[in-house]
Amino acid sequence: MATQAITPSLATGRPGSRQLSRIAGLVILQIVMTVCLITFLAPTFWMISSSLKASTEVFQHPIVWIPESPQWSNYAKVFQTLPFAKFAWNTFVVVVLAVFGTVVSTALVAYGLARVEFPGRRILFALMVATIMLPDIVTLIPRFIMFRTFRWIDTFAPLTVPFWFALTTLYVFLMYQFLRGIPKELDEAATIDGANRWQILWHVILPLCKPVIATIAVFALIQHYNEFLTPLIYLNRLDNWTLALGVRALNDSNVANWELVFAASTLMLIPALLLFIVAQRYFVQGIALTGFGGR
């Protein structure tokens, strides 16, 4: 009888202990995530704060997180020191052309590899994926010689034209993995209705690929927006510089005026941040539905 009386009490006590353990785990996880968030955001907040400081406050110790009198004129001085409006326009042109070319070429190549049967398709895909392990620095000199032969130096062509030929293998792989999850019966049904390959791609496949297309577009936009090495090599004239080169030039020419460097960096951060906020839903959905999400 004693055993029978004790057993129900232990049984009723287990759910409570499990719930407490779960709550404690969630609290610890929340604390760890909060600490990580503060650690990651602290440099960004210090950059934004320093963009509104006077020169004497930037490296003041202890750190001045909130300036006593915000210097909003620092942002105006950025445009007075260098033609940042021209740099922004150049960056916009390069990013639009490169991102659009990346999305179009990636969709075409991935569609051909995933949906069209032809001899050597698997071998070609394996060779393409193997190029991911090839560092870009290895092909830097051959590409420069080739673009110099084409007379593309000091133009936007080296920054845009190559990406119209599915240059980034990772994006092709993402699109390929997504297309493999779309039933081929849709292609067969469209073929029976009289649609050709282009009509199937445009009217059937691409509307279903919006999440992965948004993911590739966001990745490509951030890549080209922050690109520094390629513009540094191929762009010589000041009128052709992008924002990345402009911030670096501002750093070189105003070593004592770091508040201008931080102001320019803050201005460069805003478009990328707004883009991620707008495209966050498609971005997360695209990652979840590709091969990395276990599809």
C-alpha cells in the first residue's frame, strides 16, 4: 500500500521537473543570445554614434556612446569631400546589372541541369560544383589579362558582364537543389498542353521559384554592393569609383577625421539594412526550401 501511495506522487512530480528544466534551458538560451546580440551590434552602434561625434570625441576614453551635441553636419561634409553621389550612382548601376545577370543566368543554367536530359549532364554538374573549391585569387591574373585584351579596363564591364554567364556556382547549386523539389509532372502537363521549354520555364517554373530567386538576389546584391577588390583592380578614374572605393579613399585622405569615415560607412550600411528588412521573409523561406533545409 505504501508503494502504491508513493508512486502516483512521483509520477505527478516528473512533469513539473521537466517543465522547470525546459524553462531554465530557455532562460539560459535567451541570456546567451542576448549577450551575442549585444556583442555583434556594439561595433555597429559605436560606428553610428561616432558618425555624429566631433573629432575629439571619437577615440575618447572611456567610450562616449551618445555624443553630447550630435554633429549632423558630418554627413554633409562627406559629400563635400568626395563625389559620393556619383559613387552611389555607379554602385547602383553595377549592382543592378550584376544582380539581374546573376539571377537570369543562374535560372537558365540550373533549369538546364535539373530539368533537361542530355548526355554528360551529371559530369558537367560535378565539374561545375568542383569549381567552388577554386579560390578567386587563382584566376585573378588570367582574368585581368583577358579583360585588358577586351579593353574593358576602367569600365563597368569586368564588374557586370561575367555574371551574365552564371559565374557564381553556389547560386546555381541553390537553384538546382530547389528545382529538384518541383515535381516533373508539371513540365509534362505543360508539354501536353503545347508549351515549349521557354514557356514552361517562364510560366510554370519561375513563379514557383520566387523564394530561392529572392535569396540569390539578396546574396548577389550584398556581394556586389560590398565588393572592394574587383573595383580596385579595374576602375582607375575617380568618376567610375563605387562606394567601397569611396569609403577607402575617404579613410586615406582624412586620417584625422574619422567621424567622416564613420558617417560614410553608416550611409553605406542603410541600403543593405533596408533591403534585408524588406526581403527577410523571402530570404528565410528560400533558405528553408533549398537543399540546406533538408528538402
